[in-house]
Amino acid sequence: MKIRWLGHACFGITSETGLKIITDPYEPGFRNIIGYGPVDESADIVTVSHGHGDHNHVLSVSGNPVVVDTAGITTVRGTEFKGIATYHDRVKGAERGPNTIFLFRVDGILLAHLGDLGHPLSSEQAGELAGVQVLLAPTGGPAATLELAEMIDLWEKLKPRIVIPMHFRTVKCSFPKYGTEDLLRLRPSAKIVGASEVSLARDKLPVPTQILVLHPAR
């Protein structure tokens, strides 16, 4: 499996058989806060965690993909997506609406994309993520998502093999509170990959958890 960070919360995930999944495609220039270039990718499946323009711009993805954007179980082309209903804020969606976490398996590896998770998970919600091996986690902090320290607490409870940060401050997206330097201050063991893509194999996942900070492709 290959995971490529296109920018913000958008990843291109490609299986060994060529199945292509794109997560949370953004609208370039959205509200003058998204400076990443156009997604300009094709896909078989697109997941959308919530209905904001920096996460739901399906029109930027070619190939007539199937869109998965609801809680519950959805199966597309033999891949099961488990949508876990959460919120984009701490007041049950009253400020910024709902958010859906997506849990799915590619090449035998269980991934979770947290979207814009804005509150600590309940024990039941965290239990639904049991066994996750690759966690795509927002680390930019409030007001859009959890505090960085809270996100770190979550992944330390879940104990995935790999954490790939997303939705953090960069030169092309300045609104998140925290950037790479803040993550490194709290977790100096994080590895700056220096590339936009990593290749993963089920039998070669690291132990303990490894944090891989990718460079945006766009």
C-alpha cells in the first residue's frame, strides 16, 4: 500500500491491486486559507468526513469515484468502510457540525482517518477503533480539532503502528494553531520523512508506534 499526503486532510491511498482511495479532498483557495494546489487526482472511492469546503470538494477528483460520507457500514469494490459518528466541536456539533471517522482496511492494514475530530472520544467510540494500525490524525489543534496534547493522548491509548499527522499549520495553510515544530516539541521522536509518500506492508509495520511526518504533494 502507498499513502500519499496531498495536503491538509487529503490523502491518496493506493492498494497493491491499484484501488485508489482519496480522503477529504479540499477546495483550492477555500476561504483564502487553503494554499495547496488542486488535488487533480483520479480515484475509485472518496471519503468525506464532513461538509466543509476544505474537506468535501469531490469535484476536484476525477474518475467518477463512489463517495462514502455517512456513518455505518458501506462496502465499495470489496472494501468495507466503517463510519463512526462524532462531532467537529465539543458541543455535539452545535458550533461546527458533525464529523465522521472512517475505518477501513487496505492490503490487510487497518487505517483510520479521523477527519476534523473536535472532542475526546467516549470509551465506546475509542473501542470501535481498536486494532487500528495506521492513524491519519489531525494535529493542528483548536479551534478546528482536538488540542494537540489530547490527540497524542488518543493515539497513545489506541497504540497504532504508525501515526501520520495531517491538518496542521504549514506555509500553505496557516490557520491551524500548531505546526510540525509543536509536534516535535511534544514528541521529538517523530520522523520527518521529507517526501509526500510512504509504502507500507502489513508484515513490516513498526513497533512501538512511529510518527511519520510527510511533505505535502501539492
